[in-house]
Amino acid sequence: NNRSKTSIGLMWWFLSREVLRLRRQIERDQEWDVMIDMFIYRDMEQQERDEKAAQAEKEAQAYAQMESDNANNAAANNENENNWIGDENQNVDWNKEQSDNSDWSNQKDWDNSVASADSW
């Protein structure tokens, strides 16, 4: 198969290596350290478009993962809130007057109850 861009680049690589061998600039048993990539034409604009598309795909996956995590966290938070609500049958009237403990006058004086330094 010699019709694709990469196969034609491979043929140029083979030809260049063989010319250098015929000129005795490299030996037949010596490895040629030139990469085949240097003989294959790559459209830089196409590469940039491919890289941008790959980056956009990666960002879309990260966004989808973040949305999934947020949905899972919201569900967990709702479950926790439901656990903290308590019994729905328990009706507490917070505006109701205080019971017998509303008289604070008989409480001890807190200012005088501070421990002195020598009591430590």
C-alpha cells in the first residue's frame, strides 16, 4: 500500500537511508537514528484543531463528572437534612411563654463566682 501520506513518507525514509548507505555515510549494520516522523507531512492547523477538540472533549467530561458529583452531593445533603428534621408529629411552639424556669432572679451571681488566681 503506497497511497496514503504515511506510506509515502516511509518510502522517502527508506530511500534516504539507502542513499546514505550507498554513499557510505552510514554502515549497513548500523541503526539509523532518524525518526520516520520527519518524512511524514503533518498539517499544523489540523493538529491544532485536533488538540482543541481533544481538550474540549476532556473539559466536557470533567464538567459532566463535576455535575454528577454535585447531583450526588445534593442527594446526600437532602438525605442528611431529612435525618435532622426530626419527628414531624412533634409540634413545638417556640412563641410559648417560658415555664417555671423563667425566673432568673434566684440564680447565683456569676460575677462573684470567678475563681481567684490563688485557687489554682
